[in-house]
Amino acid sequence: MKKSLFLSLLLTFLTAFNVWGQHSFRFHDGKFRIAQFTDIHWDAKSANWKQTSTIIQKVIQTEKPDIAILTGDIVTEQPADEGWKSIIQIFENSHLPFVVVMGNHDAEVMSKKEIYQQLTASSYYAGCIGATNITGYGNCSIPIYSSNKSSDQPAALIYCIDSNDYQPIKEYGAYDWIHFDQIQWYRTESKKYTQANSNKPLPALAFFHIPLVEFKHVVARNDYLGNYGDGEVCSSNINSGMFASFIDMKDVMGVFCGHDHDNDFIGMEYDIALGYGRVSGLDAYGKVDRGGRIIELYEGQRKFDTWVRTANKKEDTFYYPSALTSKDERTMNYLPATSVKPSKQGVAYTYFEGKIKHTKDIHTLKKVESGTMKNFSISNAKQNDHFAYIFRAFIQIKERGVYRFYTYSDDGSKLLIDNQLVVDNDGGHSARRAEGKVALEPGFHDIEVQYFEDYMGQTLDVGYSARNVTEQSIPSELLYLPQ
């Protein structure tokens, strides 16, 4: 009896945590590739299922991912059991490990418990049913190990979270949210991995179905790559703080969801990318070509590239953390380098005093002095308020590409490259950031920064980033005195 009870408990444990189906994932040659499929809306009675299956298989064959993440609304019609068998078969036949997070429609035709019991029976399923003491099913973390096979330390993480489905109080809107116990689970997992990594957060991605409220902020700034065809972000009305915990724990670089079929955009909210997958199923509503989103991680770096792949083409690539894109590289006009070859490093400046409200009026002020300094700095201003600077230098650009420049200033500032306005942070204001993009050929380019301080607080930071340049204040070694 005791032996029978032990075996029964062991079987329950193995089923819950998918011990026999676990896969150990590693980077290969410094990269790890994820395919996200979403909103398949599989209907075994529809004539579309064969073509949907073909599209998914074509994406897999073309991109050769290391894992597939299915972000909800996968099987939404009866017979659901037959539908899930067909979904599982796609990945088993492709010999591709996969994970599923629930959408708001999946449990309408089959219970989540039954779905995960069926999923975890597959040797290619890489997730688990999840802890039973927190909200939802399928909550799990998946470590990705170094390409060095002698290493047993994770190098990156994937978090899969159940965003739940509906909530009963109509005043709160239709959709549920990620609950506090799930957020606490994430924080505990994140802390565990961070502590094991010498207190340095691992690069991580998070996947779930319903977008966070913060996706609306990306739309409001109108700074994203991809489609916003739904014309809205159908998130929960309640912000439970999931994004704030991602910020606090400092590991998650990108969040990927589904749910809104004609949205597939990706953009930045602070230093976290928020992106939709591409709707994958032909029985789902939506006008865009069906396909999947590919995310490629770089080992040892907080960096990834992501693009949409359909059966017929690869769409534009978004580069994290710069948030620059292959569309920028393809469509922007590149400014040629100057013919100068400066030899002395530094920045030339002119310092003014007086009251103004806009940078255009700097030249009306009293000119106090001119000189040179190592970098853009206002630390030598002779008074706390009512002063201005014009800085000029040549900046050395070492690689052809699109560059993002920023100023963080109190009060106003502007940044020009080769006499072209790139950053407009003008006017009287407290400390704030403004940024802009410019495409540059390699060589030396003229850079001018205009700055004024009105009153009560003063600061200036001038920085840049590029596809292969982590955001930073412009290094002094790249700045040369104008001739």
C-alpha cells in the first residue's frame, strides 16, 4: 500500500512538473532562437486547418527555432481534444520543443487542467502545469544555458505566465489580469536566478496572452514598428503592477503577447520592449498575413533581434535595446561624413548669460567667454541660473548605421548633426529627455548642442546608441575640436 501510494504521488509530481518531458536549452554559437505563434483559433471542422498547419510548419522550417512559445487562444472550437492533438502533432513532427500559455478563449471549450494534462503527455512539451498554489495554469520559468556545455549556469530566462481570461465585476471591464500571487511567484523566481548569478539579473523575456496596460503607452507615443490594425489595445482595465515588477527586478528585456489579431507592433516602454506576436491561424479574425514572431537572443548580452516571419517573407527587424529597426536602415537618408580629419580631442564652447525661454534666443545674450573642454558639460557655469551654452565638436562615427541621440536637460536643449536638427528638447522645463534618429556614414560629423538654463535646477546629459552601441553618454574619445 505504501509503495503504491508513493508511486501515485510520484506520478502526480512528474505530471505536474513534467520532469520526464523537460528539455535543457542552450545557446548555439552565441544565439538562441524563439518562435512565437499566437491566436491559432484551431477549428478541426474548418477547411482552414490544413493551411494553418502548413504556415506554422513553413515558419519552423525556414527559421529553425530552438523552442516555440504559443501565446494563447490556440484551440477555440470543439472537438477540443482533437484540436489539441493536432497542435501537438505539428511540433512533434517538427521535432521542436514547445510551450503553451493560455488565452482567454482556450478554457471555453476544454478545462485548463485537461489541456495541460494532454500537453505534458508529449515528450516535446517543455513547460509544466505550474504550481497549484497560485492563480492560473502553466506559469513556469525556462532557463537557457550557455553554449559552453561544461557550464551548468543559466545564461538567460523565459517566463511563461497565465494572463487569465475574464473577471466577474463588470465595472472593471471584461478581461482579468495577472494576479498578485503570480507576480510574487515571478519575483521569487527572478530573485532566485539573480542571486545564483552573483546578484546580476539574467537577460529574460516574458510571454503571455493579454497585453499589459503599458502597451497603450507605446501607441500613444506613436513610436513602434509594425501594425496597429485593431486600433486599440484590449488589455485589462486594471493595472496589477506586473510591468512595475519587471522594472524592479531588472531582468525582463521584452514582453510578448497575442490577443489583438491585427496588432503586431513592438516598441519601447522605458527599457523594456513590448511586442505583439503575429496572428497564426486562418480561423482567427484579422487582415494580416499569418505567420509567427521570431526572437533571437544573444548570449552574454542584454540584446535581441525580433521580426515577423510569414510563409512568404521576413518582415522588418527590431533591434533591442536600441529600438532601431531595419526599416530605419532601409528608408532613412544617410548623411555623408565631412572631409575633415581632426586630430585634437575635445569640445569647443561659448558661454552666455541672461534670461531667455528658447534656444533660438541664445545669440541675443551677453557672450561671457569661449574655450574648450573635454566633453559637453555645464559644471563650469559661473552662476546657477540664467545662462546658456553653445557646444560644437566633430563626432567620430565608426560604423555606418542609424544612431539615436538624446539630451536630458533642465531647461531647454537642442542637438544638431551636420546642421540637421536631431533632438528638440527646447523650452523652459524641469529635467526631461528627448531623442531623435539620424542615419550616418562612417567618419567625422559636425555635432552642435545648444543649451540654456532659466532658473531652479540645471542639468545636461548628451548621449547616443546604435544597433551595436549600448546607450551611453557620448564618450570623450569620440569628440574632436572643430577646425
